[in-house]
Amino acid sequence: MRPELTLLLLLLLCTSVRAQLPQGPEHQALRAIHNFHPDDILIGTDQLPKILLVGSFHFDYPNLDGHKTDAADQVDVETAEKQAELRELLEYIARFKPNKIVVERRSGSNINDSYRQYLAGNWTLGKGEIQQLAFRLGKRFGVDTLILGDDQTLSQSWYWHRDSLVLRPLMDSLFSATDAVIDTTIDHRYWTLYDHEDKLEAGARLLQVFQYMNHPHRLKRGHGHYLEFESDEAADALAIWWYSRNLRIYRKIRKATTSPQDRILVLFGAGHMSILRQQFESSPAYELVDFNDL
């Protein structure tokens, strides 16, 4: 077929397709909803404070969580090699240029006393991630006080409530139902995953480890292990323990946000990040910056 005939057929086909598109008010309504975005109303042209979530492993390995890292797989961040890797990681995070830093400590912690001594040049950094990362970044960007973002759970609040004589038996009944070992295929696979990751992370650069830990898919899958429960009581226990704690952390960060120009770095254990990420992704009050997009 000659080229000019092919072009003519294509033009006729396009005209025919256009003629079949719905016309009138319904078409206008479809076009309007297609072009509409809820943020047009929820955010408009507002400038939003920026949030960077940095999930970390605990550099000092307190081993208070269910998974315990074998001594052979623990990373010693105080070696010369790891200190060089830490500087690389710090340079990467510094691209965010935070003006506020939130750390995994509760009200009453003396971490800011240590931080102020560090700023004055009278403190030797300890091994923990707050000192190795938050202290250094805070000093670099002129942060005078770290924000204590952690909180107790609803279950802890009730346990020490003035009506605790009534509440404690109820709480004990909920949490005792979760004490039994959950024997599922997925549960076993999670423990295998953690052991495998420990070995991978022991041989990788710290920046690679953090990029892996903070990848959105890894964060989602990490939260999935909390969902391996079998009883109604276990679901309720999870809500008043893990969910309530992270919602309270979000509330503290909201209270610490004072300006649309805020650039808030949140440094917590990586296990918190899936719920916190969901909260900040859902909120029209913030712009979430992905760790791997720095």
C-alpha cells in the first residue's frame, strides 16, 4: 500500500474513534473527575514541612527485640573502616539539610544533656546510632536540641493508671493470649530472613544497609511479621501496644512541627518505619522524602 493511502486510513480511523467518544454533560463530568486530585483541595498551593524517615538498626545491640543478632554478625561502628562508612552515610543523609531531628527517646531522657556537652566539645561519642548519627548531623546543621519523639504505649498508660486494679487483669488477659509461640510457615520464614539479613549487612557498607532497610517494600514486609497473630486478643494487644505507640510518636512530631519550612529528620529503629511511613504518606500536612531519593 502506498504511504499516502496508509496516512489517509489512519486519519479516517482517528476521526471515527473521536466520533465514538461520549458527548455532552456526562463526558464533561468524566473529564472533570479524571483531571481532579484531592490534594487540589487538601493542600492547594501550600508549602509543606518535609519529613525524612531514617530507620536504623541499633548500633549498640541491646538485643531487647524478639530477634537477637549473633555476636559474629554484629557491626562494630567504632572501627576505622566503619567510621569511614559512617562518614559516607552522614554525607548522604546531610543532603536533606534537617533543621529538626527526632530521636527514639522518651520525655525525661537525659540525651540532650549529653548532646549539649558534645556541642561544647566535652563529650566522646558512644556507640549508639543517636550519638553516631543524630549528634553529628545536629551539630553540622545547628540543631540546638534533639526532639524526644518516643512514647509509651496505651497498654503501659493503662497499666499504671489510677484504676489499674481493674485494668491490669484485663491487660494481662489480652497479652497472655499472645505468649504462645506462633507456629506458622510465614513466621518461620521471617526468622530465617532476619538471620540472612544479619549476615548480608555484616559484609555490606553502612549506606547500602540503610538503603536496603529503608526501601518501601522492605518496610512493608517488616510490618507483616506483626500481623502473624491467631487470636482476637492478640489483635487487640497489638493495637494498644504497637499501633498506639507509633500513633503517639506521630502526634509528638506533629507538635514539634512549627513551620512549613521545617525539614524534620526522624531517626528511629527500622521496625517503626512502616507505620510511621503510612502516617506521613497519608497526611496532607507533610511532604515525605524517600530515603532512597536523596
